[in-house]
Amino acid sequence: MKNSTFTKSLILLLTIIIFSACTEQKKKRVINFPKTDLAAENMIPKPLKVTPTNDGFALDEFTAIYTSENAEGFEEVGKFLAKKIKAKTDLDVQVNVNEIPNMETVIYINQSDSTVFEGPEAYQLYITPDSVILNSNTAAGAFRGIQTLRQIIPETSNDTLSTSKIWTIPTGKIIDNPQFSYRGSMLDVARHFFSVDDVKKYIDLLAYYKYNVLHLHLTDDQGWRIEIKSWPLLTEIGGSTEVGGESGGFYTQEEYAAIIAYAAERHIMIIPEVDMPGHTNAASVSYPFLNGNGIKPELYEGTQVGKSTFDTRKDTVYAFVDDVVREISAITPGPYFHIGGDESHVTKKNDYIYFVEKVEKIVQKHGKIMIGWDEIAIANIDSSSIPQFWGSKKNADLAIAKGLKIIMSPAKKAYLDMQYDTLSKHGLHWAAYIPTDTAYVWTPESYEGIPMENILGIEAPLWGETISTIEELEYLAFPRAIGYSELSWSTQENRDWENYKVRLANQAPFLDRMNVKYYPSPMIDWKKSKYTYREIEKD
Ligand code: TNX
């Protein structure tokens, strides 16, 4: 292991020396870069440590990307970067080609076991006038590193001093490592269905801000959105409508697998949620034996919660749950299965506890770790299971007493479906109004006294009662989801609203290029936004 690391480092060193020598020979131009400042770049989330050296790296038609050989996933990261450079600059940067005539600058994406931080997503960027060297232990770390690089490629080229276009990347050194290993968002595709393409677009945006989890809320009272081959009526009947009476929809297992693969290419894990024993009207309409509330189930297109429940004392219910968990687990590579467990208001407490404990065993039998909303902490759950805190301090305390890891999603701060203010066209406000600053200015590290050692990470849920199109989704998610990426990646010392505000304002060109209809919060002096507050409110 050590030997191979040494050999790799030697090869890298030789490669750089040869490249530098060639560069010396071939250098036909002298580029006088204006003084740069890497520390003043608009990177989100803010990296741990940035040391500027005030020179420039020329990204241009003479740049090539090289990646470590035989290091799993590194070439794919290089190709992903090349694609994004093409999209931003129209440059065709070659990846791992033998020789490029007149090549002058190199981006080297290198697998290295000797980065300052050992975490799987840590990376280091060394940017000099001749080369960009990105070191990381893993392809996931390299992938996070290229997001930083994407963010510091200028929007426009500087071609005043050269015959060809140059995008000047500021030189310096970045050492980076995430504060939390779990950085997620949740998308509710049950209240309103979102297409595979919509989900992919959301994944693309999350990836740019270094998220690593997308939790899909796949079932609820209003819809069942994932094909279960052994129980076909779930989607046939339970997937046929949505809030407001539109036609609903669902993902076939192949489509779900396509979402997983797309996310995996971006080093994002999908966590499936099947919400039980409450929030199960769509399942009970499809198979009425599941129903435990005594009322004949009918398709539901409203937005009330807490009326449905499975019959938790029936063996056939657990046979059903076993099939659902088995089928979904078999096509989900990640370690987690989310069982929901929230707002089961019509399930008796003892029945609820009995259900959670039985379903936990089923989840474990299929090789997964159970996650559930914070209510699951009232059951006698295993130390590996993870409650997702959305508001009950009492449940959080139970989880802490049991030494459990918790996912932080406090509704008052982290719910993407809360309205920004009273003028917001979409969203709810039962927990709070959450303007852009409130979403950013809080301390997940010590929120409600939950100790740091119990916190696995942060997740920003986007519930779907009030949104049915990707534009509406984007209006609620952006810009707040950008702030949550910084809250989960960057340390408290590195976060500052005034400083963040400026960096956020400068996301407008990226968001515009991605055709994201973000809410142009009047708190932010958006750099160059296509949309104004009034325009969005009007349409
Ligand atoms: C509460 S928070 C819910 C969801 C709703 C959401 C709306 C939680 C675990 N459950 O069923 O969609 O409020 O904000």
C-alpha cells in the first residue's frame, strides 16, 4: 500500500516536472495577470482554509486534465470537470490524452493518501500559474474539490492580453474538509409528483454546493410514488392522484435506479422513505386490509395530516412491509432506509412503539440502518438507528439519552417549504416564516442544546403540498438550500452573514445559467439576476 502510494507520488512528480519542462519550452506568451485574491472568491460552502498567492492560472485551449490511473472514480471526476468547463467556457479540455500539442497548463486530479485531513471528502487544491493539483483520498473528495474549482472559474474570459481567450483562476492553496459527514436535502415527491428530470436537476444543483444526500419522501397519504413489483396496485391506484387532483405519477424501479445512478455520479446518496404507520392513506386505498383507522380509505387530494394509520397488530401488514423494504433495499446501494414514523396521530402509542420496533428489525434484516422522524425515539430502538429531529426537544432528549446520532432538520430553521415572508406565493408557515438570513444565521452545532457529538449532519426538507412544478420547487429551495450547504460543510468560525451575503449575491450568474427560478430575496444585492422580485411575484 505504502509502496504503491510512493510510486504514484513519484509518477506524479515526474509528470509535473516533464509538463513544466514542456511548458518552459513551449511558452510563447507572457501573461501578465492582474493581481488575484483566492480568498475573496465567491465559494460556497466556504472552504476551511484558503491561502492566496495572488497570481493566475490560465484556463484556456492549451489546458488539459490528468487523473490518477487505477484510482477508482478519478477519471470520471476529471471527465465531469471537463464537461462543466465546456458548459461554462465552451473550451474543449481533454482528459488523460497522451499528448496535446502546445499544452501549457495542467489540472491534475490525484489520489493521495497523505492529505492533511483523512476524511473521505477532504481535498486540497494547489493552484500555481502552471498547474492545478487537486489531491484527495477518494473520488468523492476529488468530486467536492472540482466543485470548488468550478466556482472559481470566472464567468467571463479575459482576452485583452492574449490572442486566445483565457479564464484566469486565482492561485493559492485550499485545504478543505466538511464539518458534517451528512449534508442533505429531502424532496417530497408524494404530495406532488416530480419527474425524473426534475429530480436530476435538483441533484445537479445540490452537487454544486457539495451536498452528499438526497432523501426522497416517496409515499404519503396523497400518493405512492415507487413501483413495488409484488404489490402493483400501490402505484396503479395509490400513485394515480396528488394534492389538488392532478394526475400524480410514480417511478418505475428502473427510473428510481436511474436517479440513484445519476446521484452516484455526483457522489450523492439517495435515501428512500416509505412513511409509516401514519401518512399511509394511498397504500390503504390500494390495499384496504392495511388500514387501521376504521374509515373506508379513499384517494385523498387535500393537505391535512395525521388521519391515516396501518393496522399495526396484523401479521399481514408486516408481510407487506417486508416486501416493500426488501424490494426498495435491493435497488438502493446506500446504507439507510427511512421509515417515516411522523405524525401518527391516530395510532395508539403502544401500537406505534410496537410497529417501529418490528419495522426496525425488518429494515435491519434487509441490510439497512433505520432512519425515522424524531417520534421514533420513543420506541426502544437500536443504537444504530437515527432519528431525524424536526421539532420535538423531548424526542431529541430521548435520542441523546440513548446515545443516538441525530439528523438536524428543525422546522423553524431548516424547512425549505416554509414561506420566506407573508408575501411568499408558495409554502406554509406553521413553523415559522424563514427569510434568507434566518435560514443561515443559526447554529446547528448547538441548536436546542443538542450536543455536537450526537449530530450526524443537517438535512433541509422540502415538503411538497404547495409546489407542483420545478419552478415552484426552485422558488422555495433557492437561495436557502445554498445557505444550508454552508451550515453543514463549513465551521462556525468560517460563517458570517455579511460575508456570505456577498458570496450568495454572486451565485446569480450560475443560477441563471442553470435556469433556476430562485426567489430573489430583497435582502441580497443579486449580482446580475435575470429575475426581479416583482417579476417573480407577478407570474
Ligand atoms: C409536517 S415534519 C410533516 C409533513 C408536512 C410538513 C409541512 C414532518 C415530519 N411531517 O407531513 O408535509 O409538516 O411543512
